[in-house]
Amino acid sequence: MLKAVLHLVFIFLIGARGYSQYHLLGTARNMDNGCIQLTPDIPYAEGIAYNTTKLDLENYFEIQFDLYLGDKEEGADGITFVIHNDIRGFDAFGQWGECMGYGRFNPYGNGNSIDPSVAIEFDTYQNVFQNDPACDHVAYLENGVSQHQTFWNGGNEAYNIEDNYRHDFRFRWDPPDQRITVYWDGEIVYEGNRDLIGDVFDGNTEVIWGFTASTGRAHNLQYFCLRRLVDVPGLKTNKG
Ligand SMILES: [Ca+2]
Ligand SMILES: [Ca+2]
């Protein structure tokens, strides 16, 4: 019994800290389930949540969250995980709709976007201008450009992540090898070597990190949760 009570207190403390840990923009809100909503299930919404503690790229880190992308297979637009050093700091944002609160509509122009930055997008809506495939997909992005040449869909042309489940996301940065590794539902979906400090962040080692999301004409509820609060074995038991 005591153990159960202590466990509840622990969850409450972590949950309370989790709430105060994020700087929320747009439609981002704390949810009753301890998660953080990025967008409600309405058109033309944009929400961003930045953790108030910066990351130091000179150190190894691994970040693990559950992401929920909605329950309508034809919804939109998706979530990005972002690390950035934009001059606007904790108030940095990109465009709505296909840009997911991160990027800019025109990859060749200087429109508003989060820059300099690195992001992983979990894209649930096809936008031909951004070179999206017809299916949902994961892609690596840089410096506020939403357009991408490669993507991951698990080799499934009907891949769908708006399935009313929480998905396990993990991002790892390994400084000695300058290596980024991204896991999605336990599988490696992106691996790459990049001198983030030297080539992306102009020698700066401290970066802001968080999640961005938006909707357009199509929409879905989209949110994220600290993984250790969920801690349910078996991914498909995490129905959200
Ligand atoms: Ca979909
Ligand atoms: Ca898209």
C-alpha cells in the first residue's frame, strides 16, 4: 500500500514538473492525462512546446517520448521533434499546415521558419510541394526546410500513424561519432553523421529542444507524453 502511495506521489511530482518544464506556444496545452497537446482536432491550428532546459551538444543524450498523431487516417499534418538555436529562442515558430509549425512553405525562400535547426518530422499528410509520398512517413530536416529528398515508411506504401495509438519515439545524439539515431516503435528510422556544432549551429553547443505541430484544412488531435510516465510494455497496449 505504502509503495502504491509513494508511486502515485512520484507520478504526481514528475507530472507537475513536466507541466512547468515546457514553454507553450499557440494551441499547446497541458492535458488531464499528463501529456501535452500540440494541436486540438480543429483546422488551422499550430502548437509548440519547448523544454525550458537547454541541451548541450557536447554531451551524449537520449530523449524518449510517446507521440500521438490522431485517429483519422486522412487527418493532418504531423509533429516534428526539433533542436534549434533560432534567434527568437523559446518563442521561435515556423509556418502552419504542411510546415508543421517548424518549416516554411517555400524551401528556396526566406519565409518564417525555425533556423538554424535540426528536426525529425512525423508527417501524416501528403504535400507534393514538400516532396511527400502518399503515405505517412518520417524524415530528417534541417534549418526550417520542410522539403526532403528521402523518407522512411517501413517499406509500406499504406503506412499510417494516425491510428489512435501512442508511438514510441527516441532520439539519440552521440558526440564522439557525431551521430544521430532515431527510433520509432523500436525500429531505427533514421541514422546519420553530422557535425551539428560546427556545420549547423555555428559553434554553439547549447540548443533549445521540443515539439512542434500544426493542422490545415485536414486535422487531428496531436500530443506528446514523457515516455517514463506511460511505461506500458508492448507498444500496442498504449491506446490513447
Ligand atoms: Ca495517415
Ligand atoms: Ca506533409
